[in-house]
Amino acid sequence: MVEVTKLDGTTFYVNPHQIEYIECNPDTTLVMLSGKHLIVLEDYDTIFKRIVDYRRLIGAFKNEE
């Protein structure tokens, strides 16, 4: 799971495998496979790094290399 922050400062965790795409206009919005939109404080680069770190942690890249 990847930690993200709501606009009110509350932190929560999302499953990065459920993120369909990320919009940056100007707020960072995670668009989930379910169609739900989550607006977060983190910028795209931070979210991307957290997803890569998470995938390394669970060994997801072993099947992709």
C-alpha cells in the first residue's frame, strides 16, 4: 500500500495496483479502476516514487525484468 495525504492533511493508504491513471491539473488526482477520484497533496513524482518503492518491496519487478 502507498501512503497519500488528503487535502485536509489526513493520511491514508491506497493499493497502487488499483490506480488507473494520475491527473495533474493542478491538484494531483488518482483515478482508480473503480472510477473513484482521489485528490491528494503529493505531486506526481512523489506518488511515482512511492509506487516504485512499494513494487520493489513486494518483489513485483522480478517478473518484469
